[in-house]
Amino acid sequence: MTEYVFCYDISDAKRLRKAAKILQGQALRIQKSVYLLVGTPTTMRRCWQQLSDCVDAQKDDLCCYTIPVRSPMQSLGANVLQEGIVWSGLMEKHKIR
């Protein structure tokens, strides 16, 4: 399993809601437009295809980043993960399709 970060900047409210719905069904929301997907490269490509079908490449931005194995996480401000969830335990606690 690999961890991927999906993020977007979508200008149209209808496309924005559709992209959020796609990601919420497959990934863990860590900020308003940033999601963590834990899965295989096939899972990531399937999600990417679903998202690319609903965004306008001329007006919107969509990015996906692979997180290196055992990459340390740093954050500042409000905790993005719910109380009791540890970043290194996401794969066990959140089985993502």
C-alpha cells in the first residue's frame, strides 16, 4: 500500500462538490481540499480518472503526490487528524478502497 495526497483548486461549485464527493468516498480528508488516499497504484489511477472526468483542465487545478515510505509529517496549527489517530497508523485504522 502506498500513501497519496490529492489536492485541488476548483473554480466551479458544482465541479467542486463532485470532486469532494469522489474523494470522500475513497480517501481521508485532512484539509478542505486535501485528501490522503492509501492504496495501490491502480487505486490511485482509478481515483485520478474519476476526478479528471469532473474537472475542467483549463480552469481548475488537480494534483496527486506520492508520499515516500516512512516520510515524517510536520504540522502547525489545528490538528488535522482526529483525536487518537496517529499518522503512522492510518493504513491499519482506515482501510481505503
